[in-house]
Amino acid sequence: MTEAAPLLSMPQAPAPRNGGAEWVDVQGGVRLRAALFRPDGPCRGSVVLSPGRAEFIEKYFEVIEELQGRGFTVLIHDWRGQGLSDRAPPARLWGHARGWRPFISDYGRLLETFEDRLPKPWIAVGHSMGGGLTALALAEGEERFSGAVLSAPMMCIDTGSRGLASVRRLSFLMNLAGKSRALLAPAPDPARETFETNILTHDRARWERTMAQGASDPDLKEGGVTWGWLAFALILCERIVASRRIDKLPIPLVIVAAEEEKLVLNSASKTVAGRAPHGRYVEVPGAYHEILMETDARRALFWTEFDAVAAQAAPVKAAA
């Protein structure tokens, strides 16, 4: 049995109909927040929607409604360490992690908890860190999905002017020295965030909506990351790229990348999609990292790709 959990509903971002949030107990005594929503009419299958780092369920209300309108039941969740799910010390607003295994264990536990309420077939949708973890779950042997569509998945981090090998070495040394819980860099000041300087979306209304949600419930927000989180992210990416199961993945795997990406490397995603037997790689022209929070025209390309996978994995049944 699960217990009801809160959802933030605002006039500019009302909670979707036909569902609600619940608490789920997972490994290590951690409590996660998840939410399940059903479509109005006949259900053609289910989508498991996994947000990126520092994101939360409420940010995806619009996406949930779009999936409901396509006839899908939707399960969405806050990863451990973010949203209203339990967070690790030392500070609630710091993004911290201790390896990839707890996340994959949590993912499996969520699927088991809701399995009886998730009509088959299932389609996995994940963004950024959520896309990387979804890909890793498939690479680690998760076989219950009939298709996957990933938005700007974290398969290699863009380390900028500092080379990836150098960042790996520094991360290893900092964690070895017991600094895993120390901040990688000072967290940005939220008061200085502006739409003009953001590198996530070109859509002002969607950006302002997310800012309003965070301002209404500061517990939803997350700041800078620790050296432990960086080590987790680097190893996550390495495991996805090294996985041999990707080469034999029996389901359609579509990776939708952002042309104006600033946070992850599209080259890794393109390589992984090219290795999957039913893989496809698509770049959205002019898009920043958060494709599902982008302008309507840019988002439309993601939905075109999703609809193609859905038509194959969960076709609409003809009326009798």
C-alpha cells in the first residue's frame, strides 16, 4: 500500500485530472514521490516519464496532459535527491548521489509498485539525467518496455574547456580524498536567474512557469551538485556507452537531441542510437537542452518522434 503525497497545483500550472501523487518506500529507507494519471477515454498503454536533474513532477504537468490526450496512463516520479523525494545530506538543496545502483533499484521498485495499474504496452520517456538512467535501466536488463523516447539524454557530460579525461581524474581524486559531499562549485544565485541568460529553453512562458513553481514551493528546487554527483554522472555515462545490451535492444529507441545543446554531448547520444538495432537519432533545430519545455514548433518534432514510436509499440485499436 502507498500513501497520498502532495502535488503543487497553481492557476498557471494546474494538476492534471484523473490521478494524484503517492509516496513509495525504496531501498535504504528512502521515500520517493511518484504520481499516476489516467486518460479520459480508452487506454492504449502506459508511459513512464522520468525527469532530469533538479526537475520535479509539477514541471511536467503539460507533458502529462499531452500524453493523456494520446490515450496513455502516465507514471512520473521525483528521483531520490530531488523534488519532494527524500534527499541526502549535507544540504537539502545540493544535488548529491552515491553511485548509479540506488537509482536503478529505485526505478525497478517504482515499476513493481505500479505494475498492476500500468496497462501494457509500456513506453519509457526520459529527459537528461532521467533519459540517461532510463537508458541504463534498459542496458542493465529491464525488459518490460515496448519502446523508448529520450529527450537530450545524459550520455556524456559537456565539460567545456576542461577535457573529459581531466575531469574524470579530478573527480576520482576528490572522491578518494573524502570530498564526495563537497560542492563542485558555488551554487548559482536563484535571484540572478533571468530568461535572457538561461541555456535551457527559448520559451519565456514555460520558463516563467517553472520559476513560479519553484518560488511557490522552495522544497521542489535543487542547487549545485557535489563531487559525488559528478562521479555518479560520469560512471552512468560510461556504463551506457560500454553496454553490450544496447547492441541487441529489441525495442525502438529514439533519441531526440537539441541542436544548441550546452550541457550534454550529442555525439554520445548519436553513437548509442546508431548501435541500437531499432535506434534513431534526431536533432531539433535551434533547440536548447529542455526540448519538452521549448517553443511549440521545437516541441512538435519531439512529439512527431514519440507518436511514431507509439504507433509501432502501442497502436490505437480500431473501433469495433
